[in-house]
Amino acid sequence: MAETTIDDELWDEFHRVVNMTSRELRDWLRTEAAGTDAEREPDRAGPEVGRQVLAILGKRRTDLTTDDVVVMRHVVDEITAARRADLEPVAGDAEFRHRLMCLGHDPLQAR
């Protein structure tokens, strides 16, 4: 995996729309994956994109890869499309909230 440079706009936008901390996201992914068919490995809990966001949150900007940048753009686009630009807290239904939380965005959390 090669290092890549990331522009300020994407870096800032990613950290604006991903409003959950690493701990909140990790706990959510484990909770979301819990159930009768739960993974036995907690580090593999939740959808892949959620795990990728969690990994990105744990990296320094200089350690990001090209794949990380692709994930960051995808997450920004998905959250922005679902939430518009204002990101004001909104309840929505459970499926809406849970889908966004798997991307690191809690629509009920003000930032």
C-alpha cells in the first residue's frame, strides 16, 4: 500500500460528516453485528466499509493510502446524499440511522 496525499477539502469534509468517535463506531459495529449469526472475531464486526472508516480514524493523515482516499470520498458522498449539507440532528427511521451509523455518522448527534 503506497502513501498518497490527501487534499484539505476531503480531509475536513470526512471529519465533518463522520461525527462518531473511534470508540463509538467500534462499539456500534460490534452491537450491530451481534446476534445469533454474530462474527466470532470482534475486529471483523460490522460491514466492511464501517471497518474501513474505523481504520481511517486511527491513522494519521500522512499514513493514508489511495484505498483510504476512495473510502473517504465514498463515505462523504453517501452521508451528504442522505443528509444534505446541513447535518442538523434528525431522527429518521431506525434503518436510516443504523445505515449511517455504519459509516460513522450518527444523525442524532450534533457536531
